[in-house]
Amino acid sequence: MWLCANVFASIVRCAMPKTTTMTVRLTPELSDKLETLARDTKRSKSYLASEAIASYVEMNAWQVARIKAALAEARSGAPGVPHEEVVRWIESWGAENEGRRPRPRKSK
């Protein structure tokens, strides 16, 4: 059992969160940097690696979910702006005759 503190500063017993173990291969340079960071922050290498992986997974899961949603919307026939029109509009930014923002329309 781990000791956990609650907001009222009393100590309670709580169960250790479930974890799994995995092996990763690191370059010697990255391993040295991780070792240094762990020492400097007084954290374990496992803790730092777990935090880094959690951050990476959360960020990429969010991005992939949004890409999937955008692709589903594009395939649904919902109004949108063709890529070529967006590119043409962006390339006109700052030009003397800046293009007008393209308007969404139903796909064909």
C-alpha cells in the first residue's frame, strides 16, 4: 500500500495505481540525457519516460482523432472549401490584390 495525502493533510492508505512494464531502446546519447535529467530533477528514469510517453500519446491521439473527424466530415458531403482554393487564397496574402476568403460549398 502507498501512503497518500488528501487535501486536508491527513494521511490515508490508497492502492498503488496499476502499471505495466515495457522495454524501449534508446540511443546512448538519449539515455545519457535521460540519466542527467533524472538526476537533476530527482526523479526516476522510469517516471520521466512514463510522463514523456503519456504526453506524446495524448497529443497524438488528439491529433489523430481530429484528422479522422475531418476526413469523415469531408466524405460526408458537408459544405467545405477545396484545398486548391485555400492554397490560392493563402498564397495571395500580403499581395497587392489579396484574394477573398473562399466560401464553403456543397461538394459534388
